[in-house]
Amino acid sequence: MNHFLDIHTTDKSQLRAIIEQARAMKTARDGQPKATPDVEQPLANHMVALIFEKPSTRTRVSFDVGVRQMGGQTMVLSGNDMQLGHGETIADTARVLSRYVDLIMIRTFDETVLHEMAEYADVPVINGLTDRTHPCQIMADVMTYEEHRGPIAGKKVVWSGDGNNVCASFLHAAAQFGFDLTFTGPVQLDPEMEFVGLARNAGVSVTIERDPDKAVEGADLVVTDTWVSMHDAQSARERRHNMLRPYQVNADLMAKAKPDALFMHCLPAHRGEEVTSEVMDGPNSVIWDEAENRLHAQKAIMRWCVGK
Ligand code: CP
Ligand code: NVA
């Protein structure tokens, strides 16, 4: 049994195996209607709990569909509706859920909730996003990059904007998959230095460049995310917008990257804020493939978790 808690805490060769399996499973069901069961049914007789303490479209639907394609069953639970949101400890919740389900995916605020769930559950636990990281997303992103451009190792990825939870998992992936990462954004929103250090210690280059035009020079991939994450205070909205406006990914900025540079965004996007529609809908954007690959990557993650 394996927990999938973060990219930097999962073995490099296992991460690579997950991506390869995701790719094979995607190819195997090419063009099939969405509800067609996979030929292999690794989650047959498995019950999966999907717990959301924050909103979600992609994570919720892709996990649910993925489990069903692999022969399992799901229950989608809102943290608020559970006793979890009303004082029952995480440890007790984990012990109880382990008697009913075979796998738990949780999206929560503080990552200590995720870690406590994993510590006390007898079944695998998957990180479906915390305030600090979003590993499933970046597994899909690596898969998407490689589908379009081949190996990501040695490539230059530029993160423009807020050094948030998605950026953190990109730093972890830089360390594990061997690509360089340039962060461009305001100093107040730098990624966590612990994660920058972790990537540098792994031997990849992490550059912090305040000028977005300089940052994207030679970029193979440009990535951004919302300026106000679910865990950010709405009262900080205007201040964050003012700080982040110079880091909008628009056609002018993309023109300074390599001509074949890809554009990614985990979505949901705010058109006209962190990215323009011209870029989102433009020829270098792979955002819909990225969203689709959440499904395939997570199916492979779930298989790895249950050892099937
Ligand atoms: N990218 C992502 O995790 O989207 P949702 O918040 O819709 O799940
Ligand atoms: N950084 C965003 C990602 C959403 C998928 C958030 O945490 O709200």
C-alpha cells in the first residue's frame, strides 16, 4: 500500500512508472466512450472516498470517472457535511473510513490534515490539493508536456505569477524529473524557499527573475495560475491583483519564449487576469489536454496506491 502525498516524497522511479502507466492506459482507451470500462479492472470491488473541503470541478470529476472506468465505486463527500468539519479528529475519521473504503482522496486546507489522515488510515491516501501543494496536477502536467514535446528533463519551465501550491509541486517535479525552473513574480509571493532549496539540492537550476520578459527567454513551457487561490483571503484580492498584473501571460510575453513553447494552466482560469484568452485559446496552449490528463495520471496513481 502506498500513499500519494507529494511529488518530492515519492520515489523518482515510481513517479516515472506512474507516468508511463498513465500514458499506456490513455492509449488503450483511445476514442472509447467515457463510461466504457477499461479492459483491466484493477479497482474491481474497491470503494473510494473522495473528500472535498474546498470546491473542485476537475479533481472531483476526473477521480470519479477514473475509479468507475477501473471498475471501482466512489462516494464524494463534502468535508462540511462530515463530522470531520464538526470536531471529530482526523485520526478518528481516518480509522473509521478505513473500515468502509479501500482508498481515500482528500482535498483540504492545512497539509497536516492530509498527513494525519495518512498516518491513521489503514488504506492509501491521495493528496487532491492542500494550501501547500497539488501533486496530482503536476503529474498530469509532466505527462502533457512529454506527450507534446518528448522528455521534460533538461527543459526550461517558467512559472509566472503567484508562488503558490501548484508552483510548489512544480518545484518538486523539477527536482524529480530533472527540469529547470524560473520563477517570475513579486517578491512578496515567492515560492517557499524550502522547496527552492530542495530543487537546487537535487541539481536542477531554479532562478528567480523579477522581470517577466527576461524570465521567459528560452522557455520551453510557460505556466501560470490564479492570482487568488482558494486559501487566500478575499480581502487580499485587490492587493494581489495589483502585485501580479505585470506577470500576466499574454501574447507579448509568449512571443519572448521559444516559438514552440507550450502554455499550461491547471484551471480554473480567470480570462483577462493571469492569462489572456488569446494565449489560452492560442496554438501553444495545451490546457485541455492538461485537464484530460488529470484523469489518466490519477488512474495510474490510484493503481500504484493499491498495488494493482
Ligand atoms: N486544477 C484543479 O485541481 O481543478 P479543480 O479545482 O476544478 O479540481
Ligand atoms: N492555486 C489554486 C489551484 C486550484 C486548482 C488554488 O489553490 O485555489
